Amino acid sequence: GLLVGTLDVVLDSSARVAPYRILYQAPDSLVYWTIACGCSRKEITEHWEWLEQNLLQTLSIFENENDINTFVRGKIQGIIAEYNKINGIKEDDDTEKFKEAIVKFHKLFGMPEEEKLVNYYSCSYWKGKVPRQGWVYLSINHLCFYSFLMGREAKLVIRWVDITQLEKNATLLFPDMIKVSTRSSEHFFSVFLNISETFKLMEQLANIAMRQLLDNEGFEQDRSLPKLKKKSPKKVSALKRDLDARAKSERYRALFRLPKDEKLDGHTDCTLWTPFNKMHILGQMFVSTNYICFTSKEENLCSLIIPLREVTIVEKADSSSVLPSPLSISTKNRMTFLFANLKDRDFLVQRISDFLQQTTSKIYLEKNISGSSISSDDEVCGGISESEGERQFNLNDNGIPTATQALMTMYRRRSPEEFNPKLAKEFLKEQAWKIHFAEYGQGVCMYRTEKTRDLVLKGIPESMRGELWLLFSGAINEMATHPGYYEDLVEKSMGKYNLATEEIERDLHRSLPEHPAFQNEMGIAALRRVLTAYAFRNPNIGYCQAMNIVTSVLLLYAKEEEAFWLLVALCERMLPDYYNTRVVGALVDQGVFEELARDYVPQLYDCMQDLGVISTISLSWFLTLFLSVMPFESAVVVVDCFFCEGIKVIFQLALAVLDANVDKLLNCKDDGEAMTVLGRYLDSITNKDSTLPPIPHLHSLLSDDVEPYPEVDIFRLIRSSYEKFGSIRADLIEQMRFKQRLKVIQTLEDTTKRNVVRTIVTETSFSIDELEELYALFKAEHLTSCYWGGNSNAVDRHDPSLPYLEQYRIDFEQFKGMFALLFPWACGTHSDVLAARLFRLLDENGDLLINFREF
């Protein structure tokens, strides 16, 4: 028995899964056929009774053995199919093997039906110095381990929300080891068959748990997964497929800055013909419900975003030895893209045409409802804006110096009195962008290359800033697909008063007070409308300080509706969780910045830690994208780069600022001195190209008697940040963010617990330790109900806007569970009645929920 049990666990056999089975065997056959299996005698008896009533009597009418076999098999399969249809179970979502693992998981760990298993892996768990060979089970809310070796059982259950650290380590003994830490213990797992897959899934599930702590959103399984191809790898559970698809979609959206509900359908290797350098570039094509995207294998060489709303024709071209299985896609602004070397071209064309049909019917509907034109970015995509003569001149031109001279001549022709070197430079920048558009296309479908980025790093011309910010941030897509949305929001939100609108009113006049646009009611009113509309759209964020500064700058370069969509892109995609009440995202990035500082400016790291400066600076730098700490005309250049390259620019720049001040910072005695050094440096960053009238700067720390700091050129600073720290990659930042997010959210949870206990300790006769344990139990009970559903809605039971003591609440069902655990008289026959009476007594405000203070 011990041997069989051990082999069963180590080899994952099904020897102990279903102890009861009903078998069907024809008299002349040696083969058994399993008709039913059950975990309990009761379950199998029900199956047997059903067979007696519905099947056994019928069999007597058949004369032929083969007919009986056919009938029994057909009947059973029909019943299963019918049952699945009625109960909405998708046929064969999970393999039999996986279903057995689910049964085993629920049985071993006493989990309810609602707890979904995602996957399980063979591994060793180190108990002291002894490795236990067994299986780690990863479910939506728990990490569990089970091992059974010659009668010795080892069991472990950890909730994802309790994990404070998750690391993949390498030791001398084991090159691959995963360390899982909670507040009270550390656990080590090794000997994995596929450690990277296991670790990725662990990270993803821990991330979902952190989101639950942050937003209190339960996990919803996505049933609409992309179609499986025939050649798909071995079957994995539907839930694992769902999570893999989520992870891929997330990476896809981040790569191409797409709206946050866009789901990736699939991707394939291919080549793209690039007319600007007459080459076939190797890369990957991605297809989703509303977009076709491409990125080159070689980083930054070329990427492409084609919204399906812009597509006019998709056609298969003739294959040749030079161009195997080509596909051509044409868009409204008369650009044609040629892809080749596509493996499953027919399947791909079918998928694209399916999505195209959905898009056109959606556009038609919107057109009828709103009566407006379909694509609000037509004018951005609509061809090149310069005259035919200029275009010819630009394209025929070969050498850059001659083009520059010719453009200077054109500019000088305007009028000698008008000549101004700054305006001339601005004019040159505009012309450089126009040449770029002529060569690479303009608008959302343009080829985005290294040259595009280089132009951005040299500074976007004032007149084009709004248009290019919309393009690079992806806000243009959301604006085009939501016509009339902003006006509706403004209408609904006007005249509504709440905490967010009060805070907005208070901050309106201190957004950019030094800028003339916000010294009159017109600018202030526009700012009020955008901020209030956003608070109304996203009550989870509402309004957070620093949003006013960023939004006022967006309004200087974009129309009101455009500024709103840029704000959406910032808050919801580009700076995730930055602007919620606890600025979690900014705290996470502060931790990432500390790690990067340790790696890239090690000589400064210890000194900065002692002074405690990193935490002070990074928040103000990151939350306002340097707008509150740098002269305005220099800070907008940082915003240009940020919209083009994302958060890595901000990290690079922050490191470059520290690097430029190493010696001065090493000599600082305290944090005040260090802040003054950095403040004076940032104040002296100038943008010599700027055509804006000088705007006095908010952050000026300088008093007149201190000698002025030597000027620092913003473009030189950005260039040096790329030279020294350009190796920081976006995917590396995401990994570091995950690690920090666990730490930050768990620290915030601990702070909340301490605040609750401190507030309530004087009101009760419990000790601090007892109160902490009770709070942990109370919160665990609340979270369990979020996982597995209670009678009341999870959102009703958790309200982050309430004081700490009242945030988490439990209903009667949950209270009953705790009553059974905690009260000495809960074991009698009247315990339910007692629980109900006690619940009524504790529920002082009669809302049928108990908060921690009442409890």
C-alpha cells in the first residue's frame, strides 16, 4: 500500500483518483469500457440507479451483441453531449488527465469546487535539509504542494495574496530553484522539468492576487479564446490557455500601445517590404480583433500598426521564388504594405477578413448612431500635407547638408527683418519631419523606424507636438473608435460634486500658474472639464495630485478631446497605477529606480541610501514626468521622448541626472543639501531651440546671491542618457516592476493593518498582537469570499474610500464560518441561531455587513 501510494504520487498515476467505477464488458470481449467513475460510493450509486432505470430494461429487446455494444456506447456519448450542452460545458476543454488532477487537487487540499486549478508540475520541496519529491499545484488563489513518500506525507498551502517575494535563484547545488517568501516563512522548490514556464505562471498568478488587493477585482475566466490550430501543442487546461493568452495580449498591447481591451488572436513569422530602403525585413506579424501589427526581428529597425478601420483591401498576391506566399494590405491613405513568407496564409486571410467584417459593421453602426464621419484621424492619415513642388524637392534631394541649406534659403526668402535663428531652427525641424512623412508615410499607419526616434530625440516642432503625441501614445486609436464619448462624459459629469471635484477645484489655479494660457477662465475651464470627465470615467483613480500639471501641459498642445485621450493613455497604460490614491505605480517605479541606481551608478548608491534621497526625488520626477522640476521648455522635450519610447526614457534621464552630479552628491552632508544640488542642476537645464516666450519656473530654488549654475543643454543630456543607459530594456523594467509590486503592495497592507490596530487598541481589551491576528483572520475571510463568492457582492463589501477600520466587511455567511472557528459555544445544536443573533447584535448600523470595528 505504501509503495503503491508513493509510486502514485511520484509518477502521477491515477491509481487512487476514482476508487469507484462502472465498467461495461461484452461477454466475448477482453476489453472493458469505463462508463462512469466516482469519488464516493454515493456518487457511483446514483449513476448505477440511473442506468437501471434508463438503460438496462431497453437492452433486452436487442438480439445481436454488436447492436447492444453500439447502442450502449452511442447512448452514453449522447447523454454526456446533452449534459454538456445544457450546462454550457465546452466539449473537451480539459483532457481526462487534467480532470483527474483537478479531482485530486480538491480532495488533497479540501478546496471548494469554485477554486480553479491552472496547472501542476513535478518538483522537489525542501523541508529542512531533506528534499520531498512531489507535485506543486498552482490554482487561481493558492500555491499548494503535496508529497507522499513511503507513508510520510508533506502538504503545503500558501495563498498568493500572502506572498511577499518570488525569486528564481541559482545555487551551487541546484542551478534552478524557486524561492517563495511570505511574511512568516520561506519555501524552496527545485528539480523542475520546465522551470521558466512554472515561474512565469507563478508570477502571473501572484500578479492577479496583487491586483485583487489593489482594486478588489475577482478573477473572471475568459471563455472567448482564439481558435486552436490543428498543429497546436499538447493540450493544456483551458484556464492555462486563458492565462497564456492574457500574458501574450498584455505584451502585444504594451509593444504597440494599443487600447487595453485589445486581445491578440495570433502571430506569425513573415517578411515586410520596406520601400524606404528597398528591402525585405524579417519580423513577426500580429493579428488582433482591430489591428494588424508588425515588428522587425532586429530591434528598432521597423514597426508598423495598421488599424483595420483604415484597411480598404486585403489580397493574396501571386507567389514567386523571390516572394513566397505574399499578402498585400492597402489603406485609406493610399499606402500598400506587402508581407511575404507567410506560413498559414489562407488561415490568416480568413481571420483578417472575419475581423474586417466585424469592424465595418461596427463603423456602420456608429455612423448611424452618431451621424459623424467614421474616422476622426482621417486628416492625420490623409496623405502628405506639403505641396507637390515641395514634395518633389524633398524626395529628389540626396545630401542632407544641401537640403538644409536649401531650406534655410526658403526660410530666409520670407523677409530679412523676420529672420530669427530660433524660428529658423524650428522651421528646419518642421521640414525634416515633412521629408520624413513623405518617405515613411504619415499618420497612424506610418513606418516607425530608428530614424523616427532620432527625429523625436532632436525635439518635436511646436506645431506638430499634439499630433505626434497622439500618434506615439496610441491615444489616436481610442479617440477614433469612441466618437462623441468625451462630449457625453463632460455632459454627465458637469454639476456633479464629490471628493474628486473638490480636489480638482482646489488645484486648478496652481497647475501652471506661470503660463498665460492658465491665467484666464477659458484655460481653467478646459482643464476643469478634462479632469472632471476623467474622474467620472475612472472612479477608481478619480483625481490624484500631479494629474493637473500633466493635463495642463497636454492642453497646451492638443485640443480638449485629444488631451482627454492622452490623459487616458497616460493613466491607464503608460503609467499604470501611478495616479491611484496610494500612488502604487510611482512607488513601484521608485523601487525599480533604486535597483537601477545600484547597478548603473554604484559609487552613489550607498550615499543616496544614507541620505534617503532616492525616494524623495523619484516621486516628484516620475509623477509629473519632470514637468514640475525642470524649466517648461526643456521638460516638454522629455515628454516628447516619453510618448515615443515609454517609461525607460524617464529612468535613463533620472540616472543621467544622478551621474552628472556624482561628485557634488558624494560631498553632501544631509538630504537637504543633496536636494539643493539636484534642484539647481535641473533648474539650469535649457532648451536653446525653444521658440516659446520664457516662462518663469515654479521650482526655482535659486536665490539671487548664489552664483548661477552653468547651463545644461536638454538635447545633450538626453543624448548622454541614451549613450550611457540606453541598454535598459522595456521587458527588464517589467520584470523588476513585478518584484517591486509585491513588495510595495504588501508594505501598504502592513501599514493599513498597523493603522487599524493603533486606532482600535484603546477601544478593546485585546493586546496588539491579538488584534493583528484577528485583523488578518477577518481580512482572509473577506478575501475568501471574493474568490468563491458570498451572498453579497464583493464590491459592496470592500470600499477603499472608507476609513481603514471600515474598508473590509463580511456578510452573515462569512461571519458564520468565523463564529464556528472562534467561539467556544459554537459546537452545539443551536450554533446557527446563536450566530444569527450575535451577527444582528454586532451589526450596529443595520447594513447586514460587519466591519472590523463592529467585529
